[in-house]
Amino acid sequence: MAAISREEVAHLARLARLAVNETELDTFAGQLDVILQAVARVGEVAAADIPPTSHSIPLTNILRDDVVQPGLTQQEALSGAPDAQDGRFRVPRILDEEA
């Protein structure tokens, strides 16, 4: 695999609108080359007979079964409300809109 050139780093810097000096071009070229080599190694490991996965082991959600339970009646729900009107919770207006 060929190393990334200073010209390619300069081109990438222009595309990203980054101001890069001559010293940084050499530094970034070396760093990007290491990154590209690592990506290439990962590509070599991937085999055609191994399906791509998002996790190394299968995931299973452990959820309880849904069980229907009785809820509160309207009166029970409103019994602890500081203010109720017409069978609903009454709250302070938060927007300056007409009713």
C-alpha cells in the first residue's frame, strides 16, 4: 500500500478548509498513512464466509410479558390533582395563545 503523499494531504486540507503549514503536512501525512494501513488490515481480516454483524455475539432482549392490569379511574387520577376542571387536569397557561 502506497503512503499518502504530502500533496494528497494538502488537497484534503483544502477540501476541509483547514490551514495547514509545511510541518503539519508531514505530520498529518504520517498519521493518515497509519490510519489507512489500519483500515486496510481490517479489510484483509474480513472473509467472504463471515457475515457482517454489528455485535460480536448475538443480542437478546430480556423483557417481561405484557400483562393487562387495571388502571386508575378518572376520579382516582384526578383525586391528587391540585386543580381539575371538567374531568381534566387544569394547569397554568404557558403560551400566550387565545383559548
